[in-house]
Amino acid sequence: MAHSVSLPDLFHEDAVLFDVHASSRNDLIRQMAAVAIEKGFATEGYAEDVIQREDLYPTGLPTSVLKVAIPHAMVQDHVVVPAIVIARLATPVNFKEMGDGEVDVPIDMAFMLVAKGDAEYLAVLQKLICLFAEPTSMERLAGLHDARALVDAIVDLAANVVI
């Protein structure tokens, strides 16, 4: 791996959204991509890249406490700066389950990974998936409604994840 991405560097308080109202998975992805574009992490077209990948390889995780999805693009054409956009939904929207792609997972939170390079994002993805599989970690995240506190908690919890 040429250079590794530090998880704390990927999170930005102003890219954390609470009480997001989305009518569908694609609506949520477009809202999150709009934030990524507005913040300079991605360029126009990123949402469609993510939707295309999500259609092929779903990212819904039926984890306990909070159900999550980790939408991201397969191609990096529209990625400018690696980042993660977080959305906590007002009401869940369905993503298909990672792996089988058959079962609907009504997700509560989405972590949109805006990343360059496969090795980089794979390591981040693995850390996040391990973190989300830990019920005590998810309980801690579920109780947070402040962007700074949420980012700090994720970074703190992820520091303890060994992949």
C-alpha cells in the first residue's frame, strides 16, 4: 500500500447530517453526494457512480442497535479528496443487504465513503464493518446527536478495531 489513509482525517463535522429525510435509497445517496460535492470531496456525477455500485454490490448491514449502509463508488473518477459523509436518518430507508443483495435492510445511518484507491478504502471499510458489528459501539453511537461527539466516538472506537 503506497500510503494509508488515517481514519480521523476522513471525518469532518460539517459532513455529518442528522434527521435526514429521504424517500428512498437513491434519494439518500444523492443528498449525501451533494454534501460531498459541496465540501469539495467529490465532483458532479459522484451520486450516479455510487448508485451504480450499490445496484451491483449492496452495502446494507443488518447490525444490531443501528442498521447501517456504507455506500461508495466503484470508480474514483469523481473523487477529489478522501472523506466520509455521515447521515442519520429521521426514518429508515431500505438498502439491500451486503452479500446476498436480496434482503431489505431498513438503515438508520449511512456512511458514504468517498475514497481513492482500492487498498485504501478496503482497510477503512473493514474497520467500519468491524466497528458496526460491535453492539456496545453502536449503542454509544446511537445516543449521540452532535456532529463533533459522533466523529470523536467513531474515531475513538475505530482506534480499538484490529483488522
